[in-house]
Amino acid sequence: MNRQIEAGEFIELSKTIPVLDVRSPHEFTEGHIPGAVNLCTQWRL
């Protein structure tokens, strides 16, 4: 089941459900949701 949620509900949910941030480590360092985990999926050549 998918549903849209408001930003406030998302922030509340992120306190108990892990948020995965798949951007580069540099982008993550520039700003991210508090408590988010950086999981970079880019291949480095």
C-alpha cells in the first residue's frame, strides 16, 4: 500500500523507521534529514 504523507508525518516516522539517503557522501554532508543513513549506490571507476 502506498500513500502520500505530509512533511511533519515523515519527520515523525523517521524517528522510528530508518531513512536511507542514496546520494553521494558529498551531497549527504551538504545536508540531510536528521538520523538519515548515507548508503551511496554509485560505482566508483
